[in-house]
Amino acid sequence: MDKKVEEFLKIPGVVGIGIGKKIKNGKMLNRKCITVFVEKKLPKSQLKPEHVIPKKIGNTITDVVEIGHVKILKPKKKAIDRKSRLRPFPMGVSIAHYKVTAGTAGLIVYPRKDFVQEPFPTPFKRDCKSIWSKIIAFFRWLYSLIFRRRLTLKEKIKVSDHFAGEEPDFFILSNNHVLANSQMEEEPNIIGDYIVQPGPYDDSNWQNNVVGRLYSYIPLKHSHNIVDCALCKPFSKDLVKKEIVGIGLPQGVDSVKPGDWVIKSGRTTGITRMQVLAVHSTINVDYDEKGVLQFDDCIVTTYGSEGGDSISHDSRMYWKSDDILKFGTIKELYDDFKSGKSIKVLSLSHKRQHPYNKKFPSIKTGTIKWANVTDAIYHGVKPVFKITLHDGKAIKVTEDHSLFSCMGLTCSLKPVKLRDLINAVSVTYPLKIEKTPQYQQDFLEFVGLWLADGSWIKDNKKVKGVSISTGNEKKIVKFLQDFCKKRNINLRYKSKGDYRIYSVKLVRQLLCLGLKPSWTSYTKRVPSKLFTLSDEEVSSFLRGYFSGDGSTYKRCGRQIVTCASVNRYLLEDIQILLGRLGIRSNIDSGYIPTRFSKLKQYKLRIEWSQSVNLYFKKIGFIKSFKYTPRIEKKQEPVLSKRGIRDIEFIGFEPIYDLKVNPTESFVANGILCHNSGSAGLREDNKKVFGLLFAGSDKVTIFCDIRNVFEKLHVRL
């Protein structure tokens, strides 16, 4: 086999060979093959007979894969936080030898028992505790300023950097071409050279950024290289964080095979995902001035993809866990899936075509149905943007995540990325949950009244009872009197329509439902238990809430139901419950009610005739309102197009995604989302497989991490 490798690598255009799986029409088949990597595929007519790759080598088929020109990775001009000066700095950020442009800090490693101490020069340290050393350093700097004398490298480092702190027992692992300036075996030893963070390419004033010294490296050879690696010894433990940006702490070492999905964290590209094409590969890599060097036992993957990603960890949705209805965040759904439960989510069901089909990428017809989740993925911490629709629904997504959008005159649905997003699809789907009621109707109406116009009565921070502001509405007062009489509780009138109820038993019932003693008008939320109750129970709760904060009026002959609150998050909860009953609603962008007010007030409106009819049919008010239903022939649409009100950058948050076959879609926060695919970071499998050192515009090349550890005599 070694002779065949040497023969193939001598063929013009061939850059590598490895063991992989056959790729046909862009899909990886489950057929083992010998993969030959070429810079460019050419037809047989343009090749000499001796340069044609045979279809088989022995009993194993071959596959020719075009990967372009392979060379060591260099920085790209892309401004990200990983290129800034960080103290302490984590792994996955900019670092380099002071004569190199920039590279990536790989991971923290520890010496093994068989670790051999390198001939390391005595580290140059300035004793920051000595006042005399500070005085001497100051006069040296003053002397150079007055006489404009050029400082030596050693003096620059002395003046600019601070090395105080406990000496670490670990090393920073990265590439030879990053930390050791691509040192060859015939070149002089440079152990002890300064290492800077960030690299000189990212900050030209590198003298202020020295963090350690080159401790060890494996020199490069012209052929039969196994690794491209080196170690940096930081000056202090306080300078370094052991976590890898977007990944966390690695949990071990593992091997990969063709077809596996892997993830990396790098200075230039951040978190990217790729698929393994071949292992045990021999690759020719262009090292610029050093020439083309041959590397053996490499891992070849597809080029890292930043696309896909998905939604923030706090995005809320309905799902079925082993056929039990649940409501919560996608993080809770992820935990359910990882515990081995069968998960179903609300997804777009369509008959005509598939959203991932390249020939027909849109969906012209469809409805919402339950679909199986085949995979749940954690993508690490990513920058997120909050998208707010005109109906008030909002969702936080990554820049490369796709939402469904209505396109063209036929309003066909198509997945569109954030930068091209014009509108999104809002979902109002009645779940139709019928089950035995858990709570009494008047109790849920009381909970709704309390969330709208109630507060706690406290004594020394202990909750003694509740207060309800009725505005002297006769029917609400009558409701409270009947509610208290049924439970043998005293209802006390305070003033201006405020009523007080002192009952420890009632307080306990409210707290058991999920209400919290710390809640105020600005922090109230709908308890999570209410989201999974029966339709009848949800209707009772909403009847109480709208009777407290809601009203109805006519505009242009149309009846409108509305409620107002200073708490937007509470209105978003109410909007989700209304959508669960099939009622569409809008939340406005907020307004200042008077010139003396500083806080915004928000309004939720139910404006569509079908939704208003449905509201009075299923919910209604405790207090009386006159309403004549309008006769509408059209049914309320489940999917509706909504324009974009606002897009704003929020920050960095944990990102999760779902794989839903075959629909490739799911509903979160009442918005139709397009899943990004199955490649992601497993929280339960953060194991290191390789050290990236080279690539092209189509593939990336890794050293096997086991070879790196063996050569340097280190461990995790």
C-alpha cells in the first residue's frame, strides 16, 4: 500500500490519498473505498493513460475527490472577538509566535509521566513585588524617552509586560507553524521564544501582549510528517482559561471514521461543523517558503460550515414526550430527548414538495401536525439576533439560521436566512386538548384576575394573603364574593375598589400552581403548568385575565378585544395561550401613556372577525359586554404572513436545534422555523479527535490528536 501511495502522489494534481466512503451525487454511501484527493478533476481525455486512477486497487474500489490546493491555514480579514486581547484568554482565540501572523490556541494539555524536560532557558521574569525593580524599569523607560534610544527586544518586554502569578503545570497546544514559526529539523532550536496573545496580525503592538514562551515543538520534515504541533508555557495560571470558546472543557480523546460529523472552534471561523471524508490519509501541504511537505495519517474533513445553527436556549414550544404534552424551552426538550424519550413537535405537514429539495425549494400548501424529532443538537454559544414580527411574536436566532418566508404572488413558503428575511410565518394552531380538569373553573378565573389586577399582601416578607383591584365592577365583586363564600374565606373591602383576602390555604394553592412571592406587575408570568391544561381550563384562566385587564370596543363596525399591561412578557404568554385555542392576536411595540410616565405600556389586540367570534365562543368575560357575532365564510388560517418589525443584536447565548424528518421544520415561539441539519456539538461527547493545521477552500486537514499526544508526551 505504501508503494501505491508514493506512486499516486507523484501523479500531477494528486495531493493526497486516504481511506473513506464512496461519494456519489454529493451523498456519502456506506461503501468503503480508497479516496484519492486531487486539486481538480479532469476528464479522461485530458489525462495521460498512466495518470488515470484505476477503478479498483486490489479488491477495494477507488473514489476521486476534488479538494483544491491544500496549504497551511492563514488568517482572513474578519473582525471577531476571538482576535482581541483577552485576560485571561480561553482556548480557540488568537495566539502566535511573535514573528508569525496569527493562529489559534488549541487546548490545554498536561505532561505525562514519560514527559522529558526540554532544555528550556531560564524564563525572563520581572519581580513585580520588588519596588526597586519598578523604579529601575521606570528610569529605563524615561531614559529611552529623553534620548530617543531604541530599546532592545528584551527591554521592550521588560517595560511592557507583567509576569506575576503562580507558575502553571500545564501547556497550551497549537501548531508548529503558529507557535514555532514553521521550524524545520535542519534549522536552529528556537525554544524560549516569546508567544503573544493576540497574534501580531491582530495587534501590531505585540510587545504588550506576551503571555508565555515556546516550550517544545516537533520539527517539520520534507516527507513523512505525522504532526504539526508545538507547546507554549504561559507565564502564569491567571493568564489562561482552560475552556474552549463555544465548546467548553474537552471530556477525553476519541477516534473518528468516514461519515462522522465533527465540530471545531477556531480563531477565524469560530464554531464550524464538518463531515469526515477520509482517515489515515497522506496529504501534500504547501508551506509557502518551506515548500510542499508530505503528511501521513491525516484526517480529511469537508470545509467548515458556519451555516445552519438555530434558535436560542430560552425559545419556547410545545412537544410530546412519550405522548405526554409538555411546554417549555428548547433546552428542556433537548434534555428530554437525551434521556431517551420519544419526542414529537409541531411541524409543517405538506404533500406537494419538500423544503430541502433543490429543484422545488418552496412549499405551496401545508398545515401543522405533530412530527417525530430524530435528533436534538447543541451548537455551543453563538451570537444571536432577536427578530420581532408585526404581530409581536419574537424569536432569537443565529445569523445563519433560516425562518420560513412567504415568497411571490402565490405566497409559497421558502426557508430564508436572516440577511434576506422580509417576512416570516406566524403559526396559530388549536391543539384541541381534552382531558379531565385538574382545577376548578372559578379558581382558574381567580388566578387570571390576580395576574391582571392582583398583588401579594406581605408581613415581614411572608405572604399572608392577596389583594384584587376590581374598579368596583359589580360582576367581578359578585364573583369574588361567591368565590370566598364557597371556600369559607372573608373578603375585606379596603378602598377604591380594592378587596383583600387573608387566607394561608389560598396562598398555598396559588404557590403550588406556580405563582411566585417575588412577582410584581413588571415580573408576573403565566405559570408553566397552565400551558398544558385542557382547553376548558385555559379558557377559564383567560376569562379571568381579560375580565381584569381587558375590554372590547367597536372600530369601523368591527368588534375588537384588547388588554393592556406594562409587562410585555406576560402578554407574550397570553398570546401563546390564545394561539393554542386558535385565536390570532397582535402585541404592539409599546407606547408611553402620559408625559409623566417613564415606562412603556403594551396592548394585545384580537382584531380578526373569526378570532373575535372564537374568543366570545370559548372565553368571554366575567363582566358583561354586548357582542353580535359577525358571520364569516372564510376559516381562520393556521399559517399567516407577518412582516418584520425589528431585528436587533442581543449578545451571545447557547444555541439548540432539532432534526425533524421529513418536514425539516418546527414551531417555536409561535413562529415557523427551518431546522439547520444534524451536525452539531454533543454535550455528552465533547471529545478531541484532531488538531487542525491545513486546508483548502473545500476541505480541512487535521493531525490525529493521539499522534500529537504521543509525540509530545502530553495528555488532557
